Amino acid sequence: LVDAGTYYTSFALETGSPRLQKLVGKNLDIEKFVRNVSFATRRGVFAHGFTMLGFPTETEEEMQQTIDVACKSTLHTCSFFTVTPFRGTGIYDMAMELCPEKLENIDYADMEYAGISVNVSAVPDEVLFAYQRKANRKFFLNPVRLARIARDFPQPHRLPFYIPIFLARALKGLNLKKIL
């Protein structure tokens, strides 16, 4: 694909927890995922990753597994989304069975996956959002990764536009009015 012009691709890890991989029916071979990311980046392909934190029954240890897999990989960039239990999905059905009260106040009006902040995991909201902030900081504040992003980003002049996105993710769930 590189010979045909591929210069950017995305990889969907979803979770670094083998238990959760099975629970959601993905069954990804995590070691193979890491090898494939490395294969692509060694050939000059800019690699973005997608992960989710907050699966039903997910623990802090499993969140940390996801962060560790993403951070140890050669992904250039990564999104650490909150699991969104949309109606008609297996995750929604699991959440309805395990914690239906958490689904009562979800506003699906805009159906924007990045905007809904519901926590159907086994940890409190403040812990989930702290892990998301930690994931973004640990992933993006790695000097080697930052150098690779600067070196390999297909449109380097656009990098400044991503700073607000990083800040929003790094500060997610914090009450800034209270802090400031």
C-alpha cells in the first residue's frame, strides 16, 4: 500500500485488555496489533490509534493496560475515547443489564460519539476521566513521540490546529473554574 501512496492510516485497538477484547467480541491479537503498527510506521506511514476507556465492568488495571499498549506502540497519535453505549449495540445491552441507571440521562440528540460523557465502567467518573487525562499526557508528552510526529506528520503546517484538541483531552473532566 505504501508503494501505492498510503501515507496515513488508523488502527483500532479499542482496549489493551484481553478480557475486554473477548467481552466485546473483538478478540484482537494485541501483540500482532503492536507489530503491525510498527510495520507501518517503519515504512513511513503516519499511524493514528483509536482506543476506548470505560467499558462495562472495566477496572483501573484494564484502563492502564490500554494506556500501556498505546504508549509502548509506535503509533504517532491516539484517541482515548469514552465508551459510548449507543442503543442497538452489544455494549448498550451490557450496560442496560449491569447499570441501567447510568443510561437514563444520556442525551442522544446530536449522536456525537465524542461529546457524550457517560461512564458504564466499574470505576467512578473522576477515576475514568483521570485515566483519560493520564493517557493523553503520557502518550503525547513523550519527547520521542513528539519528535516523530513533527518529523512524520503529512501536513506539518497544520500541527498548531491540534493543540486545542490535545488540551481539551488532557483537561477532560476537570472543573477549571474551581481550580482557577
